[in-house]
Amino acid sequence: MKTIDFSYFIERYNAGEMSDTEKQWFQKELDGNEKLRNEVNLSKRTDEILKNQKIMSLRNKLSEIENQRNAVKNRVKDSKKSAYIKYAAVIAGLILIGSLTLFPGKHLSSKEIVNQYYKAYEPATSQRSAQSGTDADFTLAMEFYNIHDYDNAAILFTKVLENKPNDMQTLLLKGVANFEEKKYPEAKQSFGRVIDDKDNLYIDHAKWYLALCYLNTNETEKAKQLFEFIGKESGIYQNDAKKIVRGLK
């Protein structure tokens, strides 16, 4: 029995180019073919990536490559395997191009950098559990923090610090909560205290958020110097810091 090459139909289906009759036939094929459904979903995700990345021209180049491969693929019976290779190549190409073209000489504004790289700190579950078992205020503060009520979270973190002034995790969380509320002087003070302590697990995070604070307060030179410092360390923010420095130039 001849195996159907669904590649052509997948593209027409996702593009909405099928007639009603053709669409009904194809949907019946989808109902009984899990691998075909996976190919359709993979093709759809690939198209979305191409659209979001604004590099549709890549499809033309990949199409040329695919046409050359089709000449060989005609002698290959396993058409489904070749379809997976096609879409994997698209994704791999996007990743490679993204890594090569990130910040291609473009100057980024402070707002663009913060929007792209900022993410609120999320403490590990084990860290939250260890502290929440002994501190009801911290537990409640984290509940506010997790529902993005950062104003009330900051108030409760402050209360926790009244009894535990050297609790570096709470200091960091208070700083992030104030950052979210655009209270940058208070946030910088918290991050600075974590960094000055010099002996805790949260220094890398505090440096990262402090640098982002500098961007939001238009202290670009301070931000750049701190990102350069972070980029020279082997921390979790090293690679992103290097990219930001290139974007700031």
C-alpha cells in the first residue's frame, strides 16, 4: 500500500487553503492518526515562530533547501520521518540565527532592555517552605507576592525584617516587590544591603536587579558597569548581561 506524503496537505490545512471536501477528508485522517496530528501541530508552531520572529525571509531560504532535499526524498519511502526533519531544521535555523543576530548593532533603550530581560524573582519551593514554617508574616507576604500584590507583600516583608534584619532572602524579595511598584530607591536600598552582606546565596540576584533598577532611573553608566561586572562572573545572569552590554553600546 502506497504511503501518503501528507506534507503538502499539512501546509494547505494550516494555511486555510483547503476546500470543504478536502478539509473534511483531512480531518478524518487526523482523527485516526496521532503522528499526523503531531506533524500538523509542529508545523503550526513553526509557522508561529517564524511570524513572531519577523524573519519570514528565512522560509524562502529553507524552501530552497527543502526543494533540493525533495529530489532525494522521492527515493526515500519514509516520508513522515523527512517531514520531522524539515520542521526540526526550521527551528534549529531560527535558534542559530537568533543567537547570531541578537543586538545586531542596534542600540536598545533602557525600557526595551528591562521589558525583555526583567522577570520577578521566584524563590525555590524548598526555601519558601523552610521559612514559611516558622514565620506566619513571611507566609502571608509570599501569598501576596505570588498573586502580584507587591505593595502588601513589601509591607509584610518589612515586618519580617523587623525581627530578622539579616534575612537576605526577605530583603531580596522586598526589593523585587518595590521594583514592581516602581519604588526604585527603596528597591536599590534592599539590593545594596544584600550585596554588602557578601556572604549569602542571593548576591547574584541582587546585582542583576540593581542593574535593572539603574536602567529604570536613567543611571545608564552605572547599569552598564554593573552588567559588565556580572558578565565577567560565572553566574546565572552572565550571558544575558553580556548581551545587554552589547545592546547598550
